[in-house]
Amino acid sequence: MKQKPLSDIDLQLFLAKALPLRKRLYIRILLLLSPELQKQYATIVAENATFMNREQPRLHQSLFGKSTKSAPTPKTSLFMVPWLKPALSFALVALIALPMVTTYMATNTHSPGQPYYASKGSGLGVSLYKKEKEYTLLSDSHITLNISDTLQLMPMGTSDQFVALYTLHNNTLSRIYPEEAQVLTLFNEQTLPPSLIFDGDTTRLIAVTAETQHALTQVEQIIAGFTSGYAQTPPLSHLVDNIYIQPFLITLEVPHD
Amino acid sequence: MNNRQLENLFMQFSPLAFSVSVSVLHSREEAEDVVQELFLNRVPKMIDRYSDVSPEEMGRIIARSAKNLSIDMFRKKRRYPEQQIGETDAVTQVENPAETPEVTTLLNAVNETDREVLTLKYLNKLTWTQVAETLGLSEVGSRKRGRIALERIKNLVKRG
């Protein structure tokens, strides 16, 4: 059977989920089977990322009066962010340790005593790692930590995603990442959110991921409608409008005598 | 018209609209103007007019409108538009995004359950365990169905 080559617009319609189900499935299968199409797809994704970084923030600013551009990444070595207190139980720490993570990911080797990290598949979602001399995967959604333990979020899959992080503390929802943007922020193995340091108060960390950009107002509306689910132990994950919401309950570790 | 709805449509479909426009105009600056005009004047009216269409259909309507606006702009700015515009990707694909014979042939090569397995696994990105639970199959059975279906399609594409 002769296959017509797919055009860039076919792939754009696919990416925007603006095709009927059968045609989306057709393109997804061809993407699995054709390295050439994978290259074409990667180019389109890169072009979209350029648009999202250049034209889209300007357009958003002119249409809605606010920019989608993310705040610049903090560059100091270590800091506590005063505006996050007292509502948050986490404080952002700088990205000083991230090169260790990304270097490790680039080599992707794993030996005893080395941090272990491996993205697999193309699924949505985050994995939480406790950062010490090595990285320990925290596989439960109820996590116990010591004061000053540091957490790092990693993407569960290898595809580009968009992310936001919130804490729900004393029924107050606070966004901790991105700081100033109005939309979810790009998230992949090379672009990670800052590490988080635990200050000892029980809190719920909510990680929001999606394959496409969404306005944070929409995300916050969804979270606000599901707070009883997050209050459970362990808290419940859910997927709404292709937005995946993963809550983690984080409590102080009780010392054993 | 709901402003949040407009913002969500902008976030979801502006890359598509921009890409369609660039493919007609070959200019990022002009395409940016088209997208601005589209979401400022046209999409708000569409939200009211097409309130009952699915999001995927709305995406195609927006893409079609981006194409038409781009052609209008092309004609305004060039002296001999008819000689230059041609049948671009945007013109043909946005007009006819529905099922082509290739899609039908390829997908009909596998049965409905296998198509559901492929849809859940590769479009909805479920794990094999979730695929099995959803379809009432065993996990091994789901994997096997997925592998055989993909193999069958692969052979069909290779024969191309």
C-alpha cells in the first residue's frame, strides 16, 4: 500500500489533537514505525517550542494583558524565597545541583552508589527523587522526609511535557513553579524544575503535567474542584482534560528509638 | 463569550494556527499578525457560534480560519497573488483533514479490539496493565495483540 507522506500541517493537527481519532491513531502508528517521520515530528515540536518562546508570549500579552514568558531561572547558589513563606512548606533552592543530575542522565549509567535515573516511554507524569549522595526514587505518593531533605522532580517519560508545581497547605493552594508565568512550563530531562527543600511541616505537593500548554487558571480551577481527593491518604491522582494531576502527601519522618 | 475559554483555545491552538499561517505566508511576522487577528476578532465569535462542537473540530475550524485569513493577507500584500499562492499544504490539508484511503486501509488491517489496544496504548498512553484492565484482557494478551497488530501494519507499510 502506497503511503502518502504526511505534511507538516498533518503533524500540527495531530499535535493540537485536532484530528479524528482514527487519523490520530494512524499518525501515531506511523510515528512508531518511521524514523523519517520521527525526525519530521521532532522538527515540528522544535518549531512549536520556538513559537512558544518567541511569538506566543507577545501575542498572549497583547490579547490577555499578561505574558506567558517564564520568570528567569534563579542563579544564586542557595536561597530561601521569602515570598513563599509562611504559606509554603517548601522553599525553592537553586539549581546548583542540577548539573549533577543532567550529567548523570546524559551518561545514563548506573552503578552502586551512583544516582539512578531513567526516563522510560512517553507517558505523562513526574517521579520524585530524594537527593542525597545518591538519588533515591520515592515510589509512594505518601512520603516521609527529614527536615532539610531535598527533593528533585524528574519526568516519568522521555517526551516533552509541561509542568507546574503547587503545595496545598492548610487548605491554601500556592504555586511554587513556575513563579510568574501564566501557563504550564516546558519539562523534560534537560529542563527540570528547581529542587525543593522540606521545612518539616506536613504538606501536599501537587505536580501537574500535560502534553500541551494550558493556562494555569484552568489548572487551578481543576485542582480547586478536587481538594477532597488530595486530602485522602494516600492522595488520589487524576486526569482531567488531558491534564494529569499527581498529589504527594509529605510528612515529617518519625525518628525510631 | 468566556475569556478563560478563549485563553484555553489560544494556548491549545495558537501553535497550529501560526504554523498554518507560516506555511501560506512564509513570514513569521505576518503569521503573528494573522494569529493576533484570529484570536482577537474571529475566535470569540466562533466560541458563541460553535458552542456545541468537539474540541478537535474546533481546532480544525480555527486552522481553517487561520488559512483563510492568511490567504487574505497574502492577496493584500502581493500584486499577483493568484500566480503565487498555489496549493500549499495548509490549503489542502486543512480543508480535508478527514479519513483518507491510506488511513482506512491501514487501520482496517487489524480488528476492532486490536485497534482499541493500539489506541489505549499509543494514543492514551496507558500502561499495558491499564490497557488490559480497560478491555477485560490479560496483560500478556494485550501485549501480544498490540505487538501482532503493529507487526501487521508494519508489513503493510513496508509492502508500500
